[in-house]
Amino acid sequence: MKNTSAFLLLPVFTLGIATAAGCATDRMVVVHSPQASEDLGISVTGTGEAQGQPNVARVTLGVRARAVQAQDAMSEVSRHAASIANAVRALGIADKDIRTERASLYEERTARPMPSPMPVPTKGKAAPASAPALPTVHYVANNIIEITVRDLSMVGKVIGAATQAGANEVQNIMLSLDDSRALRTVARERAMADAREQAEQLAQLSGAKLGEPLLIRSHRSGFEGPVMMAKEALSADAGQVPFSPGQITIQEQVEVRFEIVRD
């Protein structure tokens, strides 16, 4: 007769997670024996990855202006932001893919140099009073725009057109997939196979046999990655910025607790 038992929880072996933009989502699925104690069995963490070519890029860029008057700074960034939107529309970017991410205005104070020392007064005459050094006040306005590019061959042209239209800040490009379900399925299968391989090795080392999964917890990792732009992207005569999308990696993790079976 087969005798089923379990011993104390073995250490969890966790592999590194390469996270990026996006939130992780945890899903717990009780596969077998929900009454089993969480202190029994073999617990492992498996990781699986799948690579694919991105098909969407989100370009974040904008305008920064500095002026003595707040209205002047705001007017300048507004004018350039409108020019940027018109420039990328001319390349076929839809209105729904042009979004103001944030706009801001703040005061910037710069201390003036201290005045030169006053001459030493002559006898019987008081030294003239020196006026205090007042700070110089400027206003800095920002307008940051996110442009979604659905044809990656157009990314360089979009950045070039935007910089020519007045963009002086190119922050990053986020690469992603419209539909990542197929790659996530592959990554999840690999994560589960990795978890089982670890658990089987631990069971063998302990002189036991591996039983059924008692609990599975799935972790979804982000897959988008920023591509930082070089300073050359901001040159006024940039007609097209070189851009290579490469591949992105989708990662899935599973925490699995297996039953231990002893003959």
C-alpha cells in the first residue's frame, strides 16, 4: 500500500525577475488538496521566458521653455506642442495616439552675484549703503507628449519630425505588443516545466518521489522596456533618428508546492 506523507517545507529557490514598466498580477490556483498544510511539501519557484518582436512603440517627448514672465513660458511650449502634434499627424499618426502626458509650470529663482565690496569710507564720511542682492526669477514651463506609433518603421521619422517642430526633450521609447497572450502561454509553460524540474531534483536528493501539485501561484512580469535616446536625437536638422526595435522578453513565474510521496 502506498503511504503518502510530507516533510517540512524546503527552501524556496527564486530566480531573478527582469521587471519593467507594467504591474505584476498574482493569481492563486489551488489544484489539489486545499486542506493540506502550507508547511508541508516541496515549494519551488519556476521562471519561463519567451521572446517576440514588438509592434507598438510609445514615444515620450516634449518641450521645455524658460522665460521671465509665466505667460511667455506657457505660450512658447503651447506653440511648440501644437507644432509637434501637427508634424506627427502629417506622418499619419491618428489623433487618438497623441496624448498630453503632463504639463507643468514652476518658478525658478537664481541668486544674483554679490556686489563688489564698497570702498573704505574716508574719515568723517559714512560708507554708502549697499542694496541687497535680489534673486532673479524665471518661470519654467513643460509640456510632455506621448505618441503611440503602430508602425515601428516610422519611429525614427516621428522623432525627427517632432524635434524639427520644437521638441527639446526626448525622454524614452516604450516597446510593447498589441496582444501578448501567445507569448505568455509559452512563457508560462516553460515556467511550470522549470518548477517541476527543480522539485523533482529536490525530491530525488531527499530520497522521495514527487507527488501532485498542491498549490500554484502565478506571477506576471512586465515586458516593456525603455529605449533611451541619444543627444543626437535633439539636433535641429534631424530628419530621421536611427531606431532598431530588436526583441522584447515576456517573463512568467510560478510558485508551486508539490506533494511528497514515499513508498
